[in-house]
Amino acid sequence: MQDKASRIRKIRSQLRGQLAQEVFKPGSKLPSERTLSELFNVSRMTIKDALESLQSEGLIYCEDRRGWFVAHPRLIYNPLSRMHFHRLVNEQRRKARTQVLDVSSELASPDLMRVMELAELTRIYRIQRCRFIDDRPVLLVENCLNSQYFPDILNEDLSQSLTELYQRHYGYENSRSRFDVQPCAAPENVAQALHLASGQMVLKIIRVNYNRANQLIDCEFEYWRHDAVCIRIDSQSID
Amino acid sequence: MQDKASRIRKIRSQLRGQLAQEVFKPGSKLPSERTLSELFNVSRMTIKDALESLQSEGLIYCEDRRGWFVAHPRLIYNPLSRMHFHRLVNEQRRKARTQVLDVSSELASPDLMRVMELAELTRIYRIQRCRFIDDRPVLLVENCLNSQYFPDILNEDLSQSLTELYQRHYGYENSRSRFDVQPCAAPENVAQALHLASGQMVLKIIRVNYNRANQLIDCEFEYWRHDAVCIRIDSQSID
DNA sequence: TAGTGGTCTAGACCACGGG
DNA sequence: CCGTGGTCTAGACCACTAC
């Protein structure tokens, strides 16, 4: 790209190397941007740029107004498997937690009607939850359920696995699911929950689940901190 | 997030709305950053920020030192299906092109040995290709083949589908594959091929393919412009 | 309240793209 | 060659976090 290789560019990769070596304990805090800019004798914006490249390399991450931290290992996640989040996380020797943020009952928006193939004026339940790995918020997930299939579900304990609840109380076995994965800018509420600055990149997964009768029973919007997850799919594991 | 809602923030979303409405023809060029900063009477950095948010919303994209353009529709892509790129693209009424960038024969690096479960000193073929949709570079793909399974393959026409070549000339049917998806910073060569600024975000897919005898025959590194693709997987389509 | 990152300015020089 | 985005400076104020 460059032949003269600007002085600052070098500092950038120097920073990269030093930081990566010096502090390897996941979650430990880096010096502040101001401190680093003095240390390296460059402007704060240059430091910010350098930190952001390290971030997109997955070495560090940023928490809005809290600082920069050394990255944790990514959670390996297969969206085709319907394994409970807590079990998945525990199997990878991490600590899981789920917090119910909001629960509501409302009429489906036009957008949702399209995604869920709903008739007009269909009532849906919306369950918004935040999920933590090692006490760090990494996933905001919003489930939209066709209310006719799930009477009284809002009275259940929603911090557990919904998939399991579907089975146990309603006899729905998930059979088919379809999902889209794409990076996008975090909407305001997502950014807030995940401690991201507004507009930061997240990994969005939209999943649509069908029961054995091929009825579309629920639809799920997942917003992952992109540095926290690795999507892995193995065609062998599909039965 | 903000209560006083800074004047500039408003300009940002204004820009958003205006641009999104005004110029909708995919691929058409936006005014330059300098022009926009005069039009909106803000500094160039502010304009850049606004453009970058629009970019992560998928409305526009940037070509390194060429300018900003209105986004094209995303290619819907299922990494589980081994459909030829050209056919996939044509089915979505777009124009496909493949350009072979580099072909080489070398000893596997330690990293690659791990991924491909190779013994030491194994020779591999590396095929690097760039793929275009509507003449825009959107994907850089690097195939690493275990050379013992593919004698003389480097003499074939490599701009066609490799999957098909595997079948036709070597009798290998793909049976199982496993892949990882994750956003990351574009390495220098990828950025260059895709007309991205160095370090920009791309969607990386690492795929490992096995033949019917469960031999690991090749491994593929795909780097997609994240604005050009939507990963879609339907468990029903798996046979 | 002190310290953090988020945002913004008004300049500047550079490398690269394309005529 | 000129126009583009890429990068950088040396400040500044703000909103928010954490204590």
C-alpha cells in the first residue's frame, strides 16, 4: 500500500505488537487513550485508529466510555443446533447468565408480518433478553412468538431456555429453521445493552423456526458483539 | 443516548435520509467528502463519520480513493450448498466474473497444517481468485488443496468452478463440510483486491471440505465485502 | 467529581485513481 | 495532472461511568 511507510503507521503496528504481548489476560484494561497518546507521542485520534484496528483483528474490544480491554476467546456457536445457551457456554468452560429486559404483547408490525408470514392484526409476544458470558453482555436477543401458539407463556420463567419451554409446555419440537447472518450497525437499544457506542458493528442473526407441522412458531433476532462469537457450522452434525 | 441531541447528530441523520432518498440507483456515485462537508457546513471528519454509519447500515459503500457509492442488493449465499458461484449469481439476476490472481505450489505453513490436519512437509496448491458481481470485486477466495489428491490440477482452467473440476477430473464428491464465519479486518492483499482501505471490515468464511471417504481434500478462505453478501442457511435444504 | 471514551473542528500532507 | 479518500494534528466540549 505504502512505500515510504509513514512514521505513524509504524507506531500503529508497534502498538499492536506491544499490547498483544504485554497484557494477555482477557478482560484486563488497557491504559486510557490519552495516556497512550502521550506514551507514543501521537494524537489521540491516531491512537484511536490503532486501537480500532486491533479491535477488528479481534485482539481487544471497547466498552462505551469504560475503556479498552483485552479480548476474550470467542464462543463457538452453531445456529443450526438448538442447544440451550447456558449449556453451550458451560461446555466451553465459560459462565452464562440471562437477563430478561422486556416482555410485551403487541400487534405485529408490517415488517414482522412479512418475516413471519402473518395475517394482519396478528398479536405477537415479544421477549427481549440480554445474555452474558463471564458477566460481559455479548448478545441481545429478541424473540417474537405467534401468540396463538403460546397461550400464557408470558407468565412462565423466561430467563430459561425458550426452546425447552416450547417443548415442555406446548409440545412443539423444532424441526426446520432458517437463518440469515450479516454484520450491521447496532441499533440504539442494542448498543446500550451491549455497552457499545451507538452505530458500532454487530453480527445480526435472524432466525425463523418451524415446528414439525411446518408452522412458523417463532422468529428470533440475535445481535452479537462481533468479537464475542464465531459461527461454526458442520454439515456432519446435522441429522 | 443523548438528551440535547447535538446539532451535528441531526445533520448526520439528515444526511442519511437525504442520501438514501435522493440517489437510489445502485452504484451511482455520491458527491465527494469535501463537497458534502461544504454543503452541510461541517468538517470533513464529521461527514466521514456520517458516511461510515450509512455504510454499516448497508446503504452505501466506499471504494478506496474512488469515492462513495449507493449500495447494491446483497447476494444471498448459502455456504452449505456447493452451488457454482456463477450459477448462484446468475440465478439472482446478477453478472458474475472470476479472475485467477495467483497460483502456487508450496509447503504448508504451520497454521495451515493445523487447519488441514496435515503432516509436516506436505505440499499444497494455493489458488487465489477474485470474484466479481456486476464488475465489482466482492470476494477474494483462496483454495488450499492437498496436492496428493490433485495431480496436475494447476494445468486446468482454474477460473471455472473448482467443485466441478474435483468431480469431473478426480471423482471427488463433496460430502461433508464445516465452516466458520466471522467478521475481521481485511489483510492487505484482500483489501487491495476488493478496493477496500486497509484494515476495513470483511466477512471471513473458512471452509473445510471432505470427500465421501472422509478425507480432507481442500480448505477454502473466503473474504467477502460485508456489504455485498447475506449468509442464508435453511435446514430444510440439507439432504 | 474525576476520568473515560464520543464527538467535533479547521486545518494539513500523503498516496492513489483516473483522465 | 487534478480530485479522491486516507491519515494525522492539537486542540475542544460533551455524556457517561465509576467512585
